[in-house]
Amino acid sequence: MKVKCFHLGAYGTNCFLAYDDNNLAYFFDCGGRNLDRVYEFIKEHNLDLKYIVLTHGHGDHIEGLNDLAENYPEAKVYIGEEDKDFLYNSELSLSDAIFGEFFKFKGEIQTVKEGDMVGDFKVIDTPGHTIGSKSFYYEKDKILISGDTLFRRSYGRYDLPTGSLEMLCHSLEKLSKLPSETVVYNGHTEETTIGEEKKFLERVGIL
């Protein structure tokens, strides 16, 4: 599985295009509408975008969702069951504060929970940053898309609507049990590994 990062929206959110040897593609989070480079890359590499996957529903991860979904109507949109209301409620998504609009998704969604599969990615419930935050694990190549749950030498904030420190700590403990060589692609920092972040989490007393 290859992973290409695009920095989208006002926050430069890390949004990931993952694709396999058969050109089947997944797009994780869509934090802005500056999507021209994404469209060009998909076309240049002849990718078949089948999955648009949201790690959670904050505005800096969904701003470009309507645009992307309209351009790829055959792709299904996935979000955690507990975060589905974020796509229609700006008080939850904070879209007005983040990019100055009251966001509402115009298409259909598929909701996911622990243990579901989105293509070849396994869904892991990782609440805390939001109640419906999910991480997505590709076991074959040991790749984790963690959204805003686990960063490089940091972790997500928990003081926004539906956030919980207790839930977040539990989620971080869960992720730390993945293989240490697992590469972590997250929403706002450089990529890292579970092994490196487990050391960090132990040092700060979370593990």
C-alpha cells in the first residue's frame, strides 16, 4: 500500500491518499477545498477512488468533503457512527470557527464501528478527541491512519465537544498494542511509528 500526503485547508491538515498495486484508492479526511493536486494525482496514476474515509468530524477534516464526493460519485463516504451528526451540525464540527461556514454534507454516508472493514483497512474505535474518532489499520503493511488521536510525540486535544481525556487515554493504550513497526499517519504532524510513540506515552505517564 502506497500513501501520499496532501496538506489541505487553512490548517494544512494531513489528508492521505492510499492506493494498492491494483490502483484501488482510499482518501482519508478532506480538510480543504484546494483539491486540484489531489485530482491531478488520481488522474496521473489512473487510480480508482472507491473509499472516502473520515477519521472524525471536525471542520479541518471535512471542509472539502462535498467537493470530493461530487467529483467521485461512485466513492462511498465512511465516518464513525458516533460522529455522523458532525457532518450536519456546525456546533459539533466547529466548521464556522475553523473555515467560516456552516457545513452540511450533501451526500450519503456509511457509518462504521470497531472491527468493521473499509476495503482492506480495519476500523479501530479510538474515541477521546471526539466520541466517534476512528483509526484505520492496514495489517499487511502495518499502516495506521490515526486522525487526531495519536500524533508524533503528542496526542489529540480532548476539550472540544464530545471529547474525553479518559476515553483518549484508553484509545492510546489500545493503539500502543499494535506492532511497534506500524507506521502512523496522523492529522497534523510528521509520520511516526507505534514503537516510538509508545516510548513517548510511557514517558508522559499515559501508559
